[in-house]
Amino acid sequence: MKYTFKYRNRGFSLVELIVVVAIMAVLTGILVPTLTRHIHKSRVTTDWENLRSYFSEIEADFASTSEYNPAVPTDVNDPDYFNRREIHYLDGHTAKMKTGYFSVSKDSSGYGYQIAYYCDKCLTDWDKHSKTCELILGANN
């Protein structure tokens, strides 16, 4: 006995394709803000870790010499004082900020340094981002 099957090779209908595209658009609309938020937070965390490392280095230098190092940029008259985007470590290597800026100052107590970091989004949405993306390192904390 011989069986014959007739296949209809029509593909997908226009309605089926529109439904699939609509589902993908909804999923994208849900996932993109979450993904963007996670990417921003990971960049801020990278900046924080670099600054903590730098802060440890300059504090150790201050503790060993009891003097402020001239290689540490603490001059408030420098045009880039409040907008530093690159860390220049004392050993010569550098690290660029991923999504923020910082300033280094001499601690008001006279015992070391203070570093203030803010993400770029703090400028446009201070109420939201200053609580989650601000970092202050220093003896007054």
C-alpha cells in the first residue's frame, strides 16, 4: 500500500508574523530599561573600585610620609578639579572613569585626602542618582 501525503508549503501568514513582532516589541520594551540600569550600575561599581584602590594608595602614601603628595591633584584652581575623568595612580598607570567624574581634596581635618565621585546621571537627575551613585571617601566619613 502506497501512502501519499500532500504538504502545503505556504509559510507563515501575515497575522502570525505581526503577532510575533508585537510580542518581541513588548519583551524588548520590558527588558531594555532593566538592562540599561544594570549596565549603568556595573560601570558605577567599576569606577568606585578604581577610586577605592586609588584612595588606598594615596592614603598609604600620606600615612608613610605625613605629607601631601604633589602628584595628587588637589588644586581647586585647576579647571578640571571638579570634573576629573581619569585616575593617575602614583605608580604611573591610569584608569579612565566609565560613567562619572570625581575630585580629590585635602581632608578638612588635615589627616589625608577626601574623594568625591558622582555619576554623569547625577547632573540630570540628582534626586534619584545621588542616593545610589554618589561615593565619598575620606576621614570625615
